[in-house]
Amino acid sequence: MNEMALAEVWVAVAFVVFVGIVLYAGAHRSIAAGLDKRGARIAAELEEARRLKEEAQKLVAEFKRKQREAEAEAESIITGAKAEAERLAADAKAKIEDFVARRTRMAEEKIAQAEQQAISDVRSIAADAAAKAAEGLLAVGATGEAGARLVSNAISEVKSKLN
């Protein structure tokens, strides 16, 4: 055998001896235990990740439900506000119409009162003018105390009939 082959044989023998010592010392158990621990840790991390993912999905579903509820509540509030605004507008319109009707009625009453006052004033002026005219006519036609009494009675009668 040549030296190169002999060196390779010694390397192989040294390797087999080293592996034997390692196996005899129980290093393979520590390596296996370490690998088992690492595998268990990775499995625990994967389980924790799965649990966190499920929890996150539940939270997302809960937030989506709350968002839908909030949107429905907002829609309800908007609908209520629109209905309230329409009711207030209708109330305001009714109050304005009532106000205009009362003002119109008051104006018509004032106009009627003014007409009655004007008619009364015209009658009073006409009665005074008729009384003066009658007095003038009777004064010319009647003389003495009987004439004065006749004139006074005629004036009273004309005033009472015209007023």
C-alpha cells in the first residue's frame, strides 16, 4: 500500500473511533434531545401562530359586524333626522299659514271697522247737515215760540232717524 492509501485508512479508522466514542459518550442522545426540543418549540410556535391567526380572524369578523351595525345605526339616525326635518318643515309651514290667516283676518276686521266708522262719520255729518238745513227751512217758515219748539222737535227727530 502506498502512503496515500495508508493515510486514508488511518483517517477512516480515526473517524470510526471518533464516531464510536461519540456514540459511547451518548452525544447522539443529546443531539436527538436537542433536535426533539427544537421540533417541539417549532410545533408550539406553529400552534401559537395558528391560535393567533384564528383570534385575529375572530377580531376581524367582530369589527366587520360592529362596522355593519354602526353603518345601520348611522342610516337610522339619518333617516330619523330627515323625518324630523320634514316634520319641522311641515309644522313651520302650518304655523306660517296660520299666522298669515290670522293677520289677514285681523286686517279684514280693521277694514270692516274702518268702513263702519266711515259710514258712521258720514251719517253723523249728513245728520248735522240735514238738521241745519231743516233748522234753516223751519226758521224761515215758522215764527215765534211755537216755531222754535217745532224746529227743536224736528231737529231731534232728524238726528235720531239719521243716527
